[in-house]
Amino acid sequence: MPKLTMVQAINLALHEEMTRDERVLVMGEDVGVDGGVFRVTDGIHETFGADRALDTPLAESGILGTAIGMAIAGLRPVAEMQFSGFSYLMMGQWEGNATRMRSRTQGQHTCPLVVRMPYGGGVRALEHHSESREAMYATCPGGKVVIPSSPRNARALMTAAIRDEDPVVFMEPKHSYRSFREEVPEASEVMEIGKAEVVREGNDLTIVGWGAMMRPLLKAADEVAKDGVSLEIIDLLTISPLDSDTVCESVKKTGRCVIVQEAPRSFGVASELIARINDDALMYLEAPVKRLTGYDVVTPYFGREKSYIPPVSRIVGGLRETLAF
Amino acid sequence: MPRKTLAQFSIEYLQVLDEDGTIDSDLEPDLPQESLLSLYRGMVRARELDQRMLKLQRQGRLGTFGPCTGQEAPSCAAALAMEDDDWFVGAFRELGGRLMRGEPLTNTLHFHNGWEEGNLLPAEVGRRMLPFAIVVASQCLHAAGLGFAAKQAGKDEAVVCFMGDGATSEGDFHEGLNFAGVWKAPVVFVSQNNQWAISIPRENQTASETIAQKGVAYGMPCIQVDGNDALACFVAVKQALDRARRGEGPTFIEAVTYRLMMHTTADDPRKYRDEAEEQLWWGREPLIRFQKYLADKGLWDDAKEEALREELRAEVDDAVKDFESTKPWAADVPFEHVHGEKHPTIERQHQEFLRNLKEEADA
């Protein structure tokens, strides 16, 4: 298999799952003939027809709400929000219906559906196209929030999300859509949702990240490793349910932890992780857990977003500071 | 270049049985006796349970609920018109229809007393019924999605979706009708216009001349019916279902009725509306006129009425006894059905909850 971009890898997973299971369909604004504004659904209309590459009217609540009905009726919709910045209109359907249909019917009706949405900055996009609001969706019990970081795990997680029995918000870091390629195996892969991955083992400090932050984080780790330290790196991959066990086990070993988050500082995933480290690994800490995050300001326009999203230099500084504490 | 008219519409009003119980025999549906009797029984059954629930609530034996008294006709008529495989998607004033579709009385009682037990319907009943929608208008989208799925599968199923008059101000109502219109989905949307959204009267809810015409823009036939006339409701829903099954798409029905009681038991209508208006509508309620219609056909008399009321009150008595003597499920039920498979994080919280529960019990 040649090296693929993340867009191609997700597209591959969609093709594979739609071939495997005729209940799967993609739906959303421009996902059909046009193949999606980022081309994630390219070719699906040609291969599977208009009924399974469903161009919908322009209404985000409508897309999720109708996907809920389809899922209850036995289909497996993969709905696209064109940009996460427009997805807030679906919040009522997410919290009020998708995430609680299982408990509201004591398991008789469920919503196995995926809501894909490109999120995050770094692509010189217009206002409302650069936010990172994973925590919003993660606050609703009953749903799952998944964020891949590379082509290979994007394909394996998309496959898992489609096969999952619960509603999944699948947030795609659009900064990583085409910025690098990766070898993707020939055979379909499934990664476990709700499980973080230790991508590099080390003993001196744990770095936790997800989504588009994994690339700058790895670069920063390479830089700091030159100081002769051994760094453990964890890619969360699933935001909810959060695999804090993997993080806490690592922190118990290293005693130090830095969390890198694109989203604003407050009420975010980093805050939740720190709380869980406090619960389970406080006595192992040799330094305060540091979070390197965006700021609690309205997401800046792309002209000045560079210094707001944690850059490599800030991560390098944060790692050294925590190591020296 | 003269200006020209591009679109014109009109809204038809349908009444078959007027408030005095006079039938328009040209419009009268050809229904067998047993159907007429089952429709009447369904409406009375809902009324009896509703009124008993009101008493229970006032006695502190039941939680908050939204009474449906006076609004029995639309959902009961729809239930009569529907097939077993059709989907019933309700808001929260369709008690009659839900009961006719097989929901046990005890489910209604449990749900409104704050117990998840009410959510577990017998599989055959829940199979084609969604839990009723408290988030106003959100269900309109589920109906469109269910309709799409039925159409895509080539199934002969249709969806009947209820919402109130206030719901037609919500985005999800408009999105639901729009999606269903574009997809030609087999959905019958029924707005129970009971004239009040809590304290907001119909004229402050919308400047639209009728609620019915709100569906015109979404490319579907729209009709206003007397929502206290069960026969008009039946005719409209049945025609819409037939149309849906022919693959011709959705229909929107405005059923004009009246909320004779409070919005919910937590509400006091004296703050915002006149009793005189309520009295006017008590004179138009759906049961008395239907009873007269049945009597005129020789199908009903005082003795039958007395026997039916007695039978249904006994049924409600038994349901209340069942409900009040049911041993509730365990306290940790909310930890089930969070996800398909329990994540370790939730399992730990579950165990923590059980420990706390034990400590509270021991304290």
C-alpha cells in the first residue's frame, strides 16, 4: 500500500466499511457528487450511488437529527459537519437525543452513528473554521469523541467508529489532512476506541497530546531528547471515554507530565487529565503537571494564530522547565 | 416585463363531525363499527388515565406531567389509521395514541414519577415507537430520518410525527419538514395546535395565518383539521399515510385543538388566560361529540357509557396499584445503558456509587 494522506486514509476506511456493510452511508453538505469540501468522501458517490452518498440540505442539526432516525431504523450513517465551527447547531441533538437514546429506551433503540468534523487551526481559514472544541462534545455522557493524529490511526479509528454501537464524534485535525503521508497497511485495521497509545516509551517525563498537536509535540520531544533525557509520549486518540489509566500508569513511572492542547486552557481535556492524575498518581509526582494550551480568548484569525496554538518552541520550553523542576 | 405570480397556495379546512355531533355524511369515513368503538374507547381511556394522574400528582403520588385532556382525538385517530410497522414519533401530549399503540399504563405512571422503569416498553410496543420528545421539535428530524431509512429499504412503512404549535417556531421543525420534503420521505407530520405554548398564545407564537401553511414551503400538501373531531383527524392522517405509501412524500396536518388543562402540573393558567376561554373549548371537546355520533348510529347509550367508564376506571385502578406496589429497580440503573459496552472509567464510578450507597445506608 502506498503512503497515504489522512484524507486518503479516512476515504479508504469509508470505502472499505461501505463495501463490507451495506447499512453504512455517508451524508452531509456536499459529500456526494462534490466528494466533500476536503475530498474526504471523494469517489463514494460514484461507487455507491446517491442514496449512500447523501447530499443533504444545509442544516447541521438536521444532519445529526435525521442521522439519529436512520440509525434507530438500522442504518449506520456517517454524517459530516463541514467544519466543526458550524457543528454547535447539532449540540441539542447530540446531548438531547444521540447520546441518550440508549438509556431513554433501556437499550431498545440505539444510535450507532459517526459525526465527522474537521477541526483546528493552522490552515489559514476564515473565522469560525479553526476552533478546537472537543471538550464540548466530551461533556455529554453516552457519546464518544475520537481524534486521530495520523493517516494510519485515522483509518483504523474510523473503521472502529463505524462499527461502534454508540454515537461517535470523530474530529479530524485538518492541519494534518495533507501535511504528511504515512504507510497504511493493505488489510483493514481496527483500533480500540477508549484506548490511548504509548507512541514512544521513556522514563523521565510523560508527554500527552492528541490530534494536530502530536506533530509539534514529537518535534519538540526530539529536540529535548538531545539533552539526554528519556521521554514517554502518549497519543490519547479517544477523548471520551478518556483512557486516563494509560496516562496515570505512565506518570507513576516518570513522575513528570506535560499535556499539550490546542484548545483554550480552561475547562478542557488537559484540565480533566490533571484532575485524574491528581486522583490516581499524585504521590508519584516530582513536578507539577504542566499544560501547554491555547488561551482563553476567541480563536484568533489566521493572521496571528501561530503563537496561540502551542508552537514547537513553547513545547520545548515547557518540557525543559518540567524536567528541571 | 410585467410582474407575475409564481406561487400561490390555499389551505383547506376539514371538519367531519362538528362540535354538536352533527356528521357531514359526504365526508364521513367508511369505518367498521369496531374501529369506531375502538377509537372512542382509546380517547376515553386516555382521559381516564389523564384525570387520575392529575389527582395522583395533587396528592403527591406522581411527579410533574403534561395533561392531554381535550387533545385525545389527533393521536388516537392516527393510531387507528396506522399499520403495525409504522413508526409513532410523539411529543408529550399523545397519551391516547401511545396507549392505543400498546404502551402499558404503568409505563406512563413510572416515567412521570421519575423512574426509568417507564422507559422499558414491551419489545413489540417499543419496536416502532420512539420515547416521547421533551426537547421541543427535535423529533421532527428523527421522523425524517426514519422515513428516509424506510424508503431506502423499500419498506412499506410510514412515520407519524407529532409536535405542538410552539414546536413550529423551532428550527428542528423546519429542518425536519425540509429534509422530509427533499427526500420525499414517507412521513405524516401532525401539529397539535392547542393554542397555547405554556403562556404564549397562538397569535404571539407566529404571524402565520395558519400553522398548516408552514409546510407549504417544504413542498408538501398541508391541511388544517378540527383537531377535536376524531373523524377529521382520521381522514387526514389516513389520506396522508396512503400518499406516503405511494411514494409521494410527506404531508403536514394542523390539528386545531385546545389545551383544556395546565401546560404541566407545575403551571397555573390563571396567570395568563381567562377561564371563559377554557369554558368555550370545553363545549368543543372531542369525547362528547363522538359519543353523540355513536349514539346516533345506534352504537352507544348511557348504559354502555357507564360500563365503559367503570371498566376503564378499574383498569386505571389496577395500573396504579401495580405502579405503587412495584419494587423499583436498583439505584444504580443509570450506570447501565450508558454505552454498548461499559468503559473501565464508568465501571469504576459505578463501583464507587455502590460503595457510597452502602455507606449512606449504614450511616
